[in-house]
Amino acid sequence: MTRHSGMLNVECRAPGPPGGEGLSLRAGNSTVPRCSFSTRSGGSLSRGYGPLSRSAFPVPASHLRRGVTLVELLVTMVIIALIAAAIMGTASAAIEHGRRSHTQQLITRIHTLLMERWASYESRRVEIDPRLVQQINVSFPETTPAGRQLRGQAMADLRLLGLRELIRYEMPDRFVDFGSFGSSPSLHTPYVLESPPALAQMYFRRVAQAGANIDNQDAECLYMVVMFATADGEARTLFSSKDIADTDEDGLPEFIDGWGKSIGWVRWAPGFVSDLQPLDPTTGLHSGEADHDPFDVYRRDQQGVINPPATQFPKDVAAHIQSIRQRNNSDLVSAYRLTPLVYSDGPDGESGIYRVPTGNFVEQVPALDPYAIRPQAQYQYGTIAFPELAKDNIHNHLIEY
Ligand SMILES: [Ca+2]
Ligand SMILES: [Ca+2]
Ligand SMILES: [Ca+2]
């Protein structure tokens, strides 16, 4: 211990090794370092213990802290990555589930509204153009019982065609179903009906005003049909803003699915196989005999019907009758129950469904035959052409309805 007169002097002595001499104070069984404090005047201030030293408290080597090895670090990182992936995976699965169920609910709502409208056509009055009726009267004079029968059959044929034309006008899936949109847009003149229905006139005005951008035209038609032809005009209140968008920004809205893509539809999708449009297990074909088209009340669109021959009909409708006759008797396809197909492409953004080409305004002939096999393809509309793409689709042909 050292003292300097008149100055505060602190002296700490580092203790020596255990058992060393003179430099440490023994307190009981412990060895602690000892410090002394003194003032300039020589008075002792206090006494206490100085900083501890490792050597004063010997620790077994096995308890000493050592660095983290590279392997430990890597293992830790892998575990963190696994936990993060699990959390992310759970979150993205939940988001995907949300998108799917949102889309299902939306399609269910659309389906319910559409089917109400669809069913109403079973009892709709069809106003046939009086000039056509006059020509039928001339072609099939009722002077004999056979003549009367032919005239009755011809009128039933016209009624069926007229009803299909009405459905096509009022529930379009293409702009060309109600109008032409070339350089000078015009509403179609009907083949069979006396005049275009008011709904078609409304669709036409909206599309002509928007400039008829053909992208998404099926989705845009679906939106117009649901909004104007269902729920007595109150359909707008049944959808929220997140159900609706204008993905091609042409002023014509569409319903959108959980992935932000427009919801498509095919009014007549005879090639689609589902619980609502099942195949006959023995023939492997849709059966018009077992479940006939409910709109064809007089069974004019079925196998074996050949009279009156198409050539005896007025020119404007002869091609449509010809298509039906040929299908009934060559392709052996009778009219079966159809349900409009409303679908989302699902997460992959592709439907895989052969459907109405949307890339042009060309009318598909024969326009009034829902079951026709289109000349350019071997398919009927609604056929699943690419099953892999169709797997994740969400559609309204599910048995729950
Ligand atoms: Ca468009
Ligand atoms: Ca649009
Ligand atoms: Ca798909």
C-alpha cells in the first residue's frame, strides 16, 4: 500500500496467482483482490474490492465460452429458413383459398341470376315476323290434313328458331349476337323475330358507345346480361366493387375472379360434360332422348325429324333449319338440356375450353343452332380441349346447385 500526502491516491494491486503472497486478501475461503484508498492528507477514505479477475476465479476449461462453428451457423440458418417457408406457405395457401372461395361465391350468384332468366324462356311468347308466317302459309297450304300437319310442324320449327334467336339477342356471349360493329355499327335484323328485343337494343347502344373493344367481349356481355336482364334491374346491389372491374379499360365492365381476371361465359356450351350436362353411360354421348331440350316443347330438334324439308322454308331461315335437320339425321344429335357455362380460368389463367372465338366479329353460321359442330374445329363449344388447363377452373356446372 502506498500513500502520498495531500493527494487522493488509489492503488489497486492485481492479485497474484491463487496461493500467491502479499498481494491478496483472504476472506474466508475466497481469495479477493484488495484495493486501498487514501487522501492527500493521508486519511484513509475507504476500503473495498477492486475488479475481479478470471485468474482469481478459476473456471474449468469446458465451461469457457467458445465461438459458433460454421456447421452450427448453417444448421440455424436452415431451421430459420424452414420456419419462414412454413409460415409463408401457410399464408399463401390461405390467400389462394380466399381467392378460390370468393370466385366460387361470385359464380354462384351469377349462376342463380342467370338461371332465373334462362328458365323464363320455357314460357316466353315468341313474336314471329308476320311476313314469315305468310310465306309459310303459302308454302304449306292447309287444304289437306297432310298440308295442315306440315304447316303446324313448320310453325313449330319457326317457334323454336325464334326462341333461340330471342335467347341469343337477350343473353349474348359475343357482340355479334346482337349487332355488327364494323365501320358503321348496326343492330342485327332478326331472322325469325318480328323485331329485335329491347334488351338487345340497350346492349347495342352501350357497346357502340364504348367503341366495341373485342377483348373480353364474353365477360362484358355476361355483365350486361346480369345487370340488365336479371333481378328486375336490381342486380347491381348484389355485387360489390371488388367483384367488378374493366380489365381492358374500354368502358364496358366485367365480373372478375379472385385472380383479377374476367369471368367468362358460354351461353350454349353443348360440348361441356358435367353433372348438369351428363353423358349417357351406354352411348358416351349427350342424350337428347333422356333429357331433351326443355325449350323444344314440340320435339322438333331430334333424330328422325325430316319434314318439312329445309328447302321449303323461306330463304332467311332455310339454312338454320338445314343445320338442325342434318345434325338430327347425319350426326345423330338430338337437342339436349343446356345450362349456360360461367367459369373462371382459375389460378393458371387459362380455361382450356373450346369456346366462341372472341378475336373477331364474324358471325358463326349457323347462328341459331346451339349444338352445331363448328366447321373450323371438330368440337362443339364448351368442349374441354386442354384438360390440364381446365383442371383448376371454377365453374357453375357443379352438382351442389
Ligand atoms: Ca372489351
Ligand atoms: Ca372491359
Ligand atoms: Ca385453368
